[in-house]
Amino acid sequence: MSSSDTPAGEGRDDRLAQLESKLTFLEHTVDVLSGELEAQQGHTRRLQKTLEGLREQLGSLQRDTGISDQPDEPPPHY
């Protein structure tokens, strides 16, 4: 049977099946990427909290030791 002998609906059925398959794949991909994004956002939030804690510790140490976070000033004779 040649392609010209196939019923018109069969080609549409094949095309519809391909589109449904692609849609299913894309939906799965979106779900996977959504989960990855959620995990990445959680990791980023944890890193931000850690960074903020380290900044607070550094500020506290600088205050306790009298070290300022300003760049070193040149001596007065310059």
C-alpha cells in the first residue's frame, strides 16, 4: 500500500500521536526542571543565610578588635 493509498485520517492520527508524545515529553521536562529550580532556590536561600551570618560574625569581630572595614588610610606624611 503506498502513501497515496492510506486513508486521510490515518496520517492525522499519526501526527496527533506524535504531538501527544511530544507534549507528554515536554510536560515531564517542565516538571523535572521545576523540581530542580525549587531545589536550587532552597540552596540559594541557605547560602544567603550563611553569608549573612558570616557578615555578622565579621562585623562583630571587627568591632571587638577595633578593626574597621574601611580601606587602609595613607600615613599623615603623604
